[in-house]
Amino acid sequence: MKGYSQFCPVAKAMELLGERWTLLIVRELLMGGSRFNEIQRGLPQISPTLLTKRLGQLEHEGLVVTKRISGQRGYE
């Protein structure tokens, strides 16, 4: 994605959140969704592949953190 080439915090945020579905994923996280299936349930039209990609981008940028669920086979 081409950036805005500005150091303004709003421009930087839009570079991360401006892609399709990303802001809706953030909404689901803020509403308490912490597992992949919970987020996907709130966004039934998003493909699992795209959700995985967007969550990976948010993690790479430090906006979300993935941690292993103790005693279970999953992450949140």
C-alpha cells in the first residue's frame, strides 16, 4: 500500500487502518473479541485468509499481541 509520506500521527494511523476490513477488526477487538473465531463471527463476510493477513499486519505493527492460551490449543 502506498503511504501518505507524512509524519503526522493521523496519516500514520490511516496507513495502518485504512485498508479494507482493518478498522472493523479493531472494532471487534475493542468490543472484547480476543480469539480468531470470535472476530470472524463478528465479521461473517471476511475470508479467513484475509482476517489472518490483517491480524498479522496489526501484530507486525505492534497494535495487537498474540499469546498462547494456557492449557489449550489456541492463541488469543
